Amino acid sequence: MHIKAVNHVALHVADVAESVAFYGQVLDLQPMPRPAFDFPGAWFRIGTDQELHLIGDRTEAVRSHSRGTHFALHVPDVEAAGRELRGKGIAFSGPKTRPDGILQIFLQDPDGHYIELCEVKE
């Protein structure tokens, strides 16, 4: 088997409209067409080849933590991302430096899913 890349991350959300606003307005992700499933949801583009799939009608508790279940998004400048989040009134922790030198901050979406923004040196 040869894995080429991550295709998408799927998150179960309670309120699709609220999550669409968060991912579109706070993280500036671009919405994309979604097939006509028989359940609510929304899709967003992440970078050039990855996607975020929101699946509606979550009723169970979210179990997420910065050192547990979370997903990370590569940003060019963590400090700039932090300034933008502060300007939008979004709480986050960090920045902090991982032992390998990578800067990271953590925030939560409306459902409590943790999201890491990391600045990877290329």
C-alpha cells in the first residue's frame, strides 16, 4: 500500500451553520461543493489538496485536547496568525515552541475540537 497524502479530516458538529461561520470567517477556509448527502454538512478546502468535512447533528460530547485528538494546520507565521485571532476575539493558547523548534498555538472550534496552528520551517 502507498499512502500519498491526507485527503480530508471529518468533524462531527452540532450546528453546521455555526461551524461554517467559524471555519470560513475565523480560519478563512474556502467552502467547496459537497455532494447531496442525506445529512447536513459542509466542506472546506485546506491548502491545495486537503479538505475539511463537517458532518452535522452531533449529539455526543466531543473528546478533544491539544495533547490528544486534534488536527494541525500549517501556517506561514504563527505570530501573525495569533494577532489575527486576537483581532477576531478568538481565544487560543501559545505560542509555544515544540522540542523540535516548531512554533504552535491551539484554539477550539464551537464544538470544542482542538485545532493546532503550526509554523513549520521549510
